Amino acid sequence: MRFRPEQHVRRQSDFLKIREQGRRIQGGLFTLWWLFRENTTDETRRLGVVASTKAVGNAIQRNRAKRRLREIFRRHQELLPPGIDLLLVARRDLNQNSFSVAEERFVSLCSKLPTATHA
């Protein structure tokens, strides 16, 4: 399944809302923040990706980390409950490990997410 434009978290206010009101799960290679959107019938799963210079490194390393996280989301978005916003914050170890290790970590974190918007 494609990673469509409507699945991107783009606005700074949305990033802040996920961080302030959402919940966090540490994944070692990345941190997963999640928040269910309220008062909406939209069941799209959305993703925002952050890779800072301090945490990941130079532009080449940051772009590689973001590409990896977007691809992992694209491959496994069906594991996520509908109407959820995710924020993946890359860590330095993400680029040091293989893609399959990061993918397995994401899948295991997805199993810890609640399935209902009331959680």
C-alpha cells in the first residue's frame, strides 16, 4: 500500500499536539509517539517523522533515517488502528542497525498500541 499525501502529518501544530497530548513508547532505534484523532470520521493513519542533527547526524544520515521510517510505516500501516497519528523520532542507532531489525522493532511496538480510541 502506498504512503499517500493525506497520510503525512505536516503542520507544526499537529506535531506539537501529538507530543503534548499523545503517549510515548521507547523503541531503542526510535521513539514512537501516538495519538488518536478526536471528533473525526477520518480513519486514515497518519505519520510524522523527526530526525534531528543532534540525535542522528548530518543531512545524509537524517534523510536515510527518515526514508527508513517512512518505508517501515508504509509496509506495516495495516497493523495500526484507524484514526491514529504517529510521530516517529529517529535515534542514532537506527542507521547503525539493519532495516529488518528496525522493521521488527516497529511491528513489536505496534502490537502494544491500543485498538480503540478510548485507550
